[in-house]
Amino acid sequence: MSERRNFHDALEPIVYWNTSFVIACWDMNDPFHHECVAFSERLRAEGIICVVSDFTYNEFAFHIIHRELLRESRRTGQWWRNVLRNQPHIFQTAMNEVEIVPAELERRTILLPVTETAHNLAFTLMRQYNLLPTDAYHVAVALDAGVSALVSLDEDLLAVDGIVVYMPT
């Protein structure tokens, strides 16, 4: 089991931002938005090094695009994939927001590389802890870089031995 900490507990010197945390910081409608923004400000104020990976960028971009496609899907009664195919302007409009994300994350975090070691570790983590692939890759990239503290809203990460997971209360 990992060590679960809340946003008021002692901080590790380097913290990996899982996508669920980034989404909650970005999306003002997320129930944990205010807590996550406050925690990100605490990390900045206390000089904590914050890191992400390409998986964070990818999942966050998908979240934004999927959210807009689902909105149109609900409005029109179409399946969201059909909206993607038949109404490309919805995708293009979402891209305006997606393109803001890298600049914002680059301002606040350092991008970690995905190495061959991380790739192999991800498969070990999937098998050992029944983690979904992207969850395993987040943990693997962090551990491969020597980072054992993550901030996430995903309780599945709590199964992983040897890491600290910051979560809202």
C-alpha cells in the first residue's frame, strides 16, 4: 500500500502531477477544484518541484476534447464519436483550449521523459497492482525519474507499494 497524505500534510521535495489533479485544477466545475488549486499554490509557494509526463498532456487533451464532443452529443442525440466524424468544428473549437494546456503546464511543471525502463516498469505495475495502463505509466515514469510522490484523485494508485499519494480530503 502507498502512503496516503492529504493536502495539508508534509510535502515531498518533488511531486508528480497525475492527470486527475490537473483536470481538477483546470475545471472550475470539478468538485475538488478549489482544494486542488490551493494545493498547487501551496506547492509553488513552498518551492516544491512539480513534474508531469506526456501521459498527463495526452489524457488532459483527451478530457477537453471528449467533454466538448459529449456536450454536442447530448445536445444532438448523437454518439460522441459520430460528432467527432460529422462535426469537425467541435473538435477544432476544443483544440483552442487544448493548445493552452502545454503552456500552462510548462509554466508550473517539468516534463519527465518516458524511457524504456519506465515502459517496462509500467507493465510490471499493471500486472502486480491491477492498474490500468495509463495509471501504471504515470507511476512508472515518476518512479523511473526517482519521484515517489504523486498528487492524484485516483484511488487506484493507493494500491502501489512505496509511493506517497497526495489526495484531497
